[in-house]
Amino acid sequence: MTGVARLEAVFREVVAEARRNADFAARLDRALATEPPRRISGRRARGRLDPFDVLASGEDTLRLRLAELSVEELKDVVAEHGMDHAGLAMRWRRPERLIDLIVSETKARLAKGDAFRPD
């Protein structure tokens, strides 16, 4: 089998898997996407996911999905949802800190007002 034929076989398998597996297809899309400029007119890009929607599937799911994002993409989520009250998170470099912030802020906002809701 020639190199070209092997390459064609590999791509056929990748395409077949992407058609069967939506998560794999999404990861391929992210891997192949050309990155737009991170900032437009001094503003950050929109976040790649909505933490409030993802948290409905559980905290572990939210943490896993956030772990797939780069530090800059995590900062986009923080900025989009106004989660940097102290103005410090945009300087953070460790994704774990940003993930903890996003999870805690998302959970706190969803719980806000629980004291006034009937059981």
C-alpha cells in the first residue's frame, strides 16, 4: 500500500468516526478551526460554552468541559459572564484557578434566591 493509499484509509476512518461520534466531531472541529483574534476592539471573544447550561449535567461535566478549553478561552467565559469581580482573574495563568472560579460563580448564581423559594 502506498503512502497516499494509507493516508486515504486513515482519513476514511476519521470521517467515519466523526459521523458516528458527535463528541469526536466537535473535538475535530475545534482542532481544525482557525483561531479568530482573541480580542476585538479591546473586548474579549464570546465564551465557547455557557457554564449555566453545562452545569445542568452536573459539576463534574462542567469541570471536564472547561478543562478542554485554553486559558484564554476560560478567560472569555469569565469575562462574558462578569465573573471577575475583583479584576484579578484576567491575570491568572493556571487553568485550574479559572475553572474553580467559573464553577463556584456559576453554582452561586444558580443558588441565589433559594432562601425565598418554597421547598
